[in-house]
Amino acid sequence: MDWPYGPNVYVPMRVNLLHWADQHDLKSGDTRCISGLHWLDKGRCAKRECLSKPGFYDHTTMWLSRTTGKPALVFNQPYGPVDATAVEESISDYLSLTAEVGPESWYGANTTGIYIWNGGNR
């Protein structure tokens, strides 16, 4: 596995990531899409120029459903609190996506978990 930043160095963080992924039935995914939203919505980046991402993106990872093999989650773990309204606004053009803001994250270090799901692919 190509470990993301954090678990690539810290073994306890790697253990947390694997436990978290198992709980959510996820496996690591990858895309060249900057925000991952097009990938999550359509299964590929559907825009010629995908150059921006919302300000709350930090420690971003892309995830596939283990069950369906399809893009299921773009997960961000920024430091500190995040405005849920800003998260909802960032996905408003994508009707298949939903968002959750919560404390759970595998990264730790006082990060907030920002889940952007494509529930139909779970």
C-alpha cells in the first residue's frame, strides 16, 4: 500500500488508519482529480481543468468501497473545527454526494474528520 502522509512514517497512525478503513469497508483509492469530487461523483475526473479544492482540504485521502470497488469517499482531516455549511456548499453541484463533519479521524493530532460520500457506491 502507498501510505498517505502520516502513516507512511508513524506506525501507530498506520494501525489507526487500517482499523478505521475496516470499520467503513474501505480500501485506498487514487485519482488525478485535484478535489476528488468529480471522481467521487462520476468515477473519473469529468472536467478538463480541475484546478481548485476547498480550503478545508488537508490530509486528503481517496477511498474505494471494498464491496463495490467504486469511489466511495473523499476524506479530509484538517486541523481544528470546520464550518459544516462550507462543506455542504463545496459539494452542492454534485447531487450524488453527501457530507459529514465529525471528530473521528485516523490522523489524530486534533484534526476534524470531513467525510464526503457517494452513498450509492457504498
